[in-house]
Amino acid sequence: MSEVVWITGASSGIGEAFALEYARLGNCSLVLSGRKVDALNRVKRACIDAGLAAADVLVIPFDIVDVTGHPQRAQEVLAQFQRIDVLINNAGISQRSWCVDTSLDVYRTLFEVDVFGQIALTKAVLPIMLTQGSGHIAITSSVAGKLGAPLRTGYSMAKHAVMGFFDALRCEVAHQGIHVSTITPGSVQSQVSVNALRGDGESFGVMDKEIEEGMPVEDCAREVVAKLKAKQREIPVGIGQEMGLLDMKRTDPEGMFDLLDTLTASLRQRGIY
């Protein structure tokens, strides 16, 4: 049976790559969501070019923080496809600013977008999956959701929060046929740092070196989608030293803190923040 896969943040970056990977594999219907209608339609055309029928790709644009509309959007998906098999909560925004320079409004924005928006959409879809007796919910967290990272106090806060929420949700619904996966990418080539918030709420507008040299987004999507299909519950994905920090946090936390202190000193010397 064809899977119905709903991806938020699907207009660019990892979300777009997820959509194209599902389209490449075929045997699915896709729901593409995000704020930018033109970009979503561009991704839709790319998915059709990859082999999906036009009727199997539905664009539902919205802002993830418009939580009151989430139940109606879930009903739109049901009206089109009669079920929702996979929800990938991928919408989100990052941050690049020192804590001392970051307004509380920026922290609130990060939490509304990266946490409450994801929870609200999940709560709109979960009853549908429970009625079906099956479903798979995923959240794109981050390595920053497992350890604190400099210039990302708000982002780390939000990503730690979703790791906790979705880990707890997993054990609540596992016996009801619902799978939950937490995706923990490291640096992946995308516009995430360019679109990140500064301490005053403006866009950072700079491509991080580690993002520019990170894992190709197509490789990330290929690995993640394969592991989602295998129902893997936690999916770390990335290359380089930061992935090793996940293990180091457990085996040598003091050494990891020292490494992050050194990294932070280097960032301050570069002075672009």
C-alpha cells in the first residue's frame, strides 16, 4: 500500500531533500508544507519529475506557529488521501548569537517555532494515526539537542525540548502501533545558518564554515529515509568531529566540555558573531 508522507519545512534544505528522496523511491503520496508557496510548488514539480503523479503531491502552505489551524490542515490531508502514515516535523529555525546579546523575544520565537509548532501539529495528527492503528511520527532535532553548542543557547534549548517530548511520546504510543523517531543531524549543507536569528531577531545572513563543508543534503536524506523505513527510533546523521561528540558526551563529558570551550574560544577570535 502506498504511504502518505507529510513533510513540514519542505520548501528547502533537508525537508526538500526528504521529499525528493521519497519521490525517488516511489510508492508514496506526499504532502508538502512550509510558508513559501512558490518554493513548495517548485519542490512539487521536482517530485513529479522524479516519478510521482501530480495527484500524489499535495501542497498545503502554512506557518508552523499558526497552531489553531493545524487540525483543519490534517483534515485536508485526510480528505485528499484518506490516511496519514508518516509525519516528518521538519520545520524550524536556528540561532547564531551569544546569550548576553540575545533578547527574550528571540528565545520565545525559537520555542514557538521549534517546539510548540511541532507539538501542535503532532497532536493534530496523532488521533488520526491512533484511529488507523498505525503511523510514524518523526522530528528533526539536532546534535544541539543532545549537547549544548556555543551561539545556540536558544536553539539547543528548543532541540533538547523536542528530544524529551518525542522520546516520552514514543513510549506512550508504541503499544498502539505508532512509531516515533528523533532525527539528530550534525552539520548538513543547507541555508540553516543563513536563515538563523541573531540576538535582535534579524537574519544572521552568513554561511557557517561547518555547514558549508557539512554532509551533502542528498546523502543526509537518503540515510534518514532509509532508517525511517526501518523504524529506527533515534537517527544520528552527519560527518566529522561533531558526531563523535555524541558518544563523548556519554563516555567523557569533561573532555567534551573542554573541546567545546576550545571551539568557543576559536569562534570568538573569528569575530563574525
